[in-house]
Amino acid sequence: MPKVVEPRYGNLPDETGSNGCFETMRVYRKKVFRLDAHLDRLYASAKFLGTAVPKREDLRARLLKRLKQSQLAEAVLRVALIPRSDGSLGNRRLFSSTAPQGLISIVVQPVILPPASVYRQGVHVAVVPTRKFPVSIVDPQAKYSARLGSVLAIMDAQLRTVDEALFTDATGYVTESTASNFGIIRKGAMFSSPCWVGLLSGITRDVLREIAQSLDVPFHEVPLTRHDLYVADEAFLSSTLKEILPVVSIDGRRIGTGWPGPISRALHRAFRELIRSETHRAQGCRG
Ligand SMILES: Cc1ncc(COP(=O)(O)O)c(C=O)c1O
């Protein structure tokens, strides 16, 4: 029988403990990839959620110090800003000088990547019944910690014995996956749904946009339907941790040849090349 604990006695975080925002970053060769983009997004999330923040330069210095202490060259760096309530949520005095300071969690972990075979073979995904909130209700631009939707979507994916879930919005447009963005390739061009259908503006997705331009692959933001997905030549997930992970089947429909396609592979190669060139430079005042 599990132990029953009493929150009042400090055994549990208070009710706002999962109400924070966070960033997950990749460290390559001791350098944080696109650190400033992650800090921009963290501070924007905190502003949206009314979370107290430390001075950006202080936080940046603490992140880099913690990374150095870890002595890891290849790592995952996580930072979370967790608001501390002065009582119930209703009593919070947002933005005021008396607003309680929150907690900062900084964790450096060794990288545990999907095995190389997953990139060679691709993954299988399904469009799941769990929907993304409309942006008018919960805007996913804030990278908040409370993610019941993602938990339910992962359960949906497991029930369908696929690797990952794809969300749709209330209309049926495909938005993103539980912790990654999603895109397709059709007739040599890349397509991804725009943020207003309900997806996080991913940093990897932005990098992909840059890379696509350098490879002369047009990038279009259009609301994607399931039909667009099923007739795609290639499809992929993108995130800081996964980088660019090819998708080879959606809802049991084979995508393209059923193997990772040439454009997805070229994009991933160019992505790794960009990481190499950016992390080659010293990490001074910029990320
Ligand atoms: C819901 C969601 N969408 C997309 C992404 C990809 O974002 P990024 O490329 O910045 O890692 C993430 C990353 O954690 C995510 O949680």
C-alpha cells in the first residue's frame, strides 16, 4: 500500500509545482547548441505564465557553470523555472515586487539517443484521438511543464503499437507530436503546419527552415491534413533531442518507399554539419 503523504508537512511540492516552464538543450562538444534561442523562448514562456525569472545573464552563467562542472562533452541540459505560490493560485501576486521567487532547476545529463538503427529504419506514428488545445485556450508557444495532453497521446500511440503520436487540432489539421515538430516532403518541397494551428515554434524546426533554404528545398507553412500526410513522399519529426527523425508510416500507410527518404537524410546531414560548424566556435557571450 503506497504511503499517503500530507502536502502541508512539506512532503509534496505545492499545487503550482507543475506550473512552470522549461527548456531542454543539447550540448555538443561542450557547447550548448542555440543557447540564446532557448533562453529567448524560456523568458517568453515565463512572461506568459507570470513566472519570476532570474537575470538572463545570471541564469546563462549558472547554466554554463553547471555544464562545466559536469565535465560532459555531449550532454542534455535542462532548465526549469518553477513558480512558488504564496498560498493558493488565486493569491499569487504576479509581477509585483512581493511576488514570491520561484525555484530554478538545472540538470545536466548524459545524452541517451535513439539507437542509430532508428534513424536508418525510421519510425512509425499514428494520428491519435487526443487533440491539441486550440491556441485560444492554451497556446503551446509557452513551453510549460503541465502536459496531460502529451501523456494521453503517448498512451494512444502505445495502444496502436506505434512509436509516436501526432496531434490534430479541433478542425482536424495535423499540428505536431508529443515532444517534437512534424513535417513532410512532397514533390521536393517541405511542408509544416503553421504555429496558429497549435504547435510549439521549435528551434530545430527553425534551423530546418534555414537548412532547407541552403539546400534549395522550398519551405511552406500550410495547415496539413491527414490526406497530405498519407500522400507525402517523406515525413519526419524534429526536436532538440531527436534532431531529424524520419517517419516511414502513418496510421499504417507506408510513406514513400517505406524507408527514410533522400531529402530527410540530406537535411539531417546538413543539420549535423551546421552543429559541427557552430559548436566549433568558442561559447563566449552568445549561444
Ligand atoms: C510539444 C513540442 N513540440 C516541439 C518540440 C521541438 O522543439 P525544439 O526543436 O525546440 O526542441 C518540443 C521539444 O521539446 C516539444 O515539446
